[in-house]
Amino acid sequence: MSQDHQLPVVIVAGLHADARKEVVERLLRTVGGSVALHHDLAGAPNGTVLRTVRDASGEISRGETPLVDDCACCALREDLVPELERQADGGLTRLAVVELWDSVEPKTMAEVVATHGGARIALTGVITAVDPALVLPCLGNGDDLADAGLAAAPTDRRTVGDTWARQLEYAPVLAVVDSADADDEDRALLAQLHPTARQVPAGSVELARAAFAGFDVEAAAAAQHPACALLPQDAEESGVTTFVWRRRRPFHPERLHRALEDLCCAAARSRGRFWLAERPDTLYAWDAAGGALCVESAGPWLASLPDAAWELVPPARRAAAALDWHPDHGDRCQHLVFTSPGLNREALEQLLDSCLLTDAEYQSGPESWKELPAAFASLLDAA
């Protein structure tokens, strides 16, 4: 490898450990001169992270790196880039495969590699390995990662379901392993959860091509941002339904708060953005999996900003707002998407509609809305 040649790096992620290992092994066998780097965080409670480097013939090296600020993922960040630089400087590695540990999310590591990797390193792919038969069990698992032995730090409060959802939805490529236990419903659920993903069989030549296809970190982040996320469209296949609910009227905070438990349990996965009547300037993100709901501020609606501030907003955000602009409310809207087997879309639609302002409440105007009960105050202000 010449000194001015960049080292291609592909990240392989996923809670489906057997599927992930199969994908990594396939890449090592298919791409000559490739190596796999893996940081095992299972020993993090004891204060160390184990790093291994291997190729198709077996293990090349191993070493321990200490925790940084009691955070295993921080240790991974500190150790990964120097190891990639060593591989690049050696000049013999054709592809570096970064196999993430079970609960590590690819977005974090992709941004680390892209930001700190330097001129000699190029992030060329992000792949999540999937066993279709495990998609629903993982998505529906509301257990804390700590209880499952998968926490990346003592302060890790993520759940299995929401972690798996982010791993799945961030990657532009899903490497799907053969699974005798998977059926049409499993495959339909996978397709509807991430319809824009390129699905490649784990055992195909397409996998190696996907590893070198290229990856845009900024575009990937924009595609996940609640204000301009590429959310799924309405769909129905093999008993799996995706229901898209859009409205131009704000939520009554108290009625929505009372309905939260029913709403977050109505589907295996739901996400999107929404608008609370008494907080008209703030865009809120909705993210639910495994019966657990995360609601948090995603910044201001563009309609609440002065014109001069628009130049500071990313182009993707401005374009998304312009495509869906309302003469009275601007980009304020309700846009929630629910995906699940056995989804009762009619009941869900009725419940969501019942949480909106009534005609009389809506007509009373924005100043009146601000006097409504701040039912989300304890949840949002503590976030």
C-alpha cells in the first residue's frame, strides 16, 4: 500500500452477536489482506477492555486498554483510532473491519473514525448484522442493558430495544444471515423498519462491495435527526403494518400524557416528532421500543426562529421544513410512525386524534394554549 493511500474502514455492528461474527468472518475470508479489530467490553466492570486483532487465519495480537472515566466506550474511542493508524502505517492492510461489541452503537464510532481518523483513514461502510428471527425479540425487549449484562458503562441507562433500534436504523447496509427460524413476518418487519436500507445476504459477494461503497457521516446524522429523519411510509405485508400519522394541530399535553402508556405499547417500534400546545417553539422527538418511550427536545421549530438564524441551520433541515411548510404553523406538525405485527391502526388513529386540541381549544389561539397544564414538565425539564 502506498504512503498516500487511505486505509478503508468498515464498521460492523449489531446485538445479534452470532450474525455479526458471521459477517466479519465472511469479510476476512473474502477480502484479502483484511484485518478485524474488536474491543470486548465484557470485562469493563473489572476496569479493562480487551482488544483483539485478527485476520482470516486467526488472532494476530491482543492487549488490554484501561477504562477512561469509568466508560468502556470512551476507552474504545481512545484506543481505536491509534490502532487504525498503526494498521494504515503498516501499509499491508487492505481493509480494516471494526467489529463493535454488542451494545456499542455504530453512529458514535462512525463519527469518531470520520472525525479523528486523519488523512490516512477512510470510513467506507457501516453495516449492521441481522438475524431476521431476532429482530422482533430484540426490539420488544424493554430490559435495561445492565440487567442483560450489556451495559457499556455504570451509568448506561439504555434498554435492549432502543439500542437495537438505533443500530438497525443508522446503518445504510443490513447484512442478513440465513435463519431457519425466520418467517415472512420477520422479513416484512425488517423491511418496514428500515425501508431505505440495502439488504445484502451475509454470504454473498455483495457484502464485500458494500464494505467499500462509501459512507457520509453528515448525511447519516441528518437522516436520524427528528426534524428531517427519513421515516418509513405506510405499508402492510405479511401481518406487519406501518402506520404514518400526520396532523397540523398541537397535542393537548394532559390528554397526551394520559395516553402515553397505551401509545408506546401499541407498536413494537414508533418514532417521529411532535408538537405540544403549551410549548409551541420546541420540536420534541418521540422514540419508543420495547414498551419504553423516550421523549426529549430536539431544538426549536424553524418557524420559531428569526429569519437571520436560518443561515445557521443545516441545509437538510431547511429543505425538510420547506417541503412541508404550513402558512400558519410553519414546520410545526405531528409526524409519528408506528411499525408492528398485529397493529390496530384504526384504534391507534382514534387514540392519537383524541389527544389533539379540540376545535374549541384550537380556535382559542396560541396565547390560550400556553395556559394549558404542563403535564410533561417533570419529564422534559429533568431531561
